[in-house]
Amino acid sequence: MPIPSIGAQDDLCGCAWTLKTGSAAKDLRIRCQMDIGSESKPSTLRELAAMRKLFGILSFMLLFLMSPVYSLSRDTGIAGSKILAGTFPVYLFARNVLSGVEGVEVQLMLPSDMGCPHDYVLTPADMEKIRGSDIFIANGLGLEEFLGDPLLRANPAIEVIDSSQGLEDVILMSGHDHHHGHDSDHGPGHSHSQAHEGESGHGHAAEGHRGELDHSGHRAPHEEAKPMPNPHVFASPRMAARMVESIAAALIRLDPVHADIYRKNADAYKGALMKLSEELKVAAEGFKSRRIVTHHAVFDYLARDVGLEIVAVVQEDPGQEPSAAEMLRLVRLIKETGAAAVFTEPQYPSRVGETIAREAGVPVAVLDPVASGPGDAPLDYYQTVMRNNLETMRRTLGRAGN
């Protein structure tokens, strides 16, 4: 973000100076020429005091000009800034909020075709993107746990926006009781990770609660798994609308120059997402069955918000396939609870889900949580995918009375 050069002359000692800096290489040049006769050093206490005053002013202006506060609060707002989104859904949300703001580049850090980054490892290319960015927008709730200290080590001045900030009805889950399929008499809209919902009164109270890990990265045998937030808020249109609101509020704080644009864009996009949420809820009320099995806990918020019941997940830990014994347990559970279908995700292999569905005698279909997509996805891509999901559920779960 280019910063204009500044020049001045001190009245006391006649010291002329210029300060130039550019954001690309943080190039800084200071030129100070003293005009005090033939002497190369000040000859009076007055001149010495003036020099001290001048260098104090220079030091202050240098720190101010190179700070993010200055660069994000000038008359041009964040024009010229590079914004980095941590995940594909956040990338979509940010582009919608920033639509119409000139001179802003929004990039996606992860490959656009990658799903939830539960076991992601940063690459040198990722670090370069972080170093070259002014603002980082995160999903939050631990989904970008792989970042941690590397983010600030790579770019200490980067502004971080947590799009989950302010969410108060975050679902908490723990490793030992998430989706075990018991208590199947819960009504629609229940998922077993909701057992801890609302215990803290605020979704962020549980953030970072992972339990102690041994040196191999596995939980020590004696450690009880502590409740932690389910980070997949983006897969529910209602929660996605609240993430959009959080992103807009943060951008308004950083860039009040474009506040009206952010508000207008966020209001329009939230309205579209809430309309979509209502469509899903009305449709779910007419399903012949609302009990389902999903690949992992990505659809817990959607289930709660539209009235579905997730009785089990195929992968308790994303990326870790169930054992043969666990697959048999899932088959029995589907039969016992009357779950109507197994839903896989396009971001993960479907083989295990298909096998479980076949053994249980229920249909299998694909639901897309919009965790990935094309890098040049249109701004309404989220709504398009979710409406495709709605049609898939209608076909798979049937209509009541049929």
C-alpha cells in the first residue's frame, strides 16, 4: 500500500528532511542536511536541542506511517490492500461483503478444491501469501488451528478478522460422546454434538480446549476429552449470515471510509442466506424421515437450524476411517434408529459411506457443505450449492405421506 513521501524543514536549525516509504519493500530513506556553517556538528545548545526535537519527530512519524493503523485509516480506506481468506467459505463471504470496493485484492490461502483443513500443514507458498497480505479473515473456532504462531511470525503487522466473533449459540462437542447414536428419542433438529450446546453461554468460551497431547500428537490415555466448539458454522445458511455480519463489522472498524458499502453488501447477502435457511427449514418439515447419517460433523449446525437429526457420523475424526467393528456398529445403529440415508461429501472419498449404506439397506447420496469450490466461483455460489443439497434431500428422504 503506497504511502506518500513527506517533506519539511525545521525552523530552529534549518534542517531539511524528507521521508519516503513504500509498502512493497518497506523501503525507507531519510535525508537530513544540516546548514549550520562550516562546522560538522552543532555549535550551540539551541542547535543541539533542535536536532533532538527533529529526530524525535522523525521517529514518531516513521512508526506511525509504517503501522497498520495508518495504512488502514487514510482517506482511501483499504484501497491497495491484499486480503487473505483462510478457507473457501470465508473467501466467498468476504468477496460478497467487499464487492464494489475498488483496489482490494481478495485471495484464498488454501487450495480452492480442498475441504475442511483439519490436518492441513502450511506450505512455503502459504507463508508467502501471509507475508504479502494486510488482512487475514479466519473461520475461527479452531478450524485454522494449523496456523497458530506461524501467522504472526510470518507477518506481525497483519490484521486478523475472526468471522466467528460474537456467535453465541456455538455447538460444543467432545471426543468421547460425539455421535454415539444413543438417546435416539430426541426430536428432529438434534445432533449428538449438541449435548454441550450453550453450557458456556458464549461460543468462544470453549475455544482452544483441546486437552493435553503427548509428544506424538495423540491425547494422553488418562486425559478426558474436553468440550470444544464445532467449527463448521459455515455449512448452515443461518450461521453463515452471522459470519457475514461479523466480517462486515470488522471491515467497518478497519475501514470506515467504505462503511456504507459494507453495510449494504452484508445486508443484501444476509437476506439471501436467511431466505435460503427458511427454504431448507420448510422443506425439511415435509420430509418423510428426518434422521440421517453424515460423513463427519460438518452438518450439525444445518441439522439444528432446519430440523434434521444426525444419529451418527461415518468419521468421528475427519480423515480417519472407521474400523470394521465401527462400521458394523453404524449399520446396526441405522437399522435401530430408522435413519433414512447416509450422506457423503464431495471433499472426501465415498467408499466407506457407500458400504455402510448398502449393508444397512438405505440410500446414499452426496451433500456438499460448500467447504470447497472453484477459485473463480460466482458470488451466489453458496446459495446454488445449498439449493442443490435441498433437491438431493428431497429425492433421498422423500415426502411425508408418500
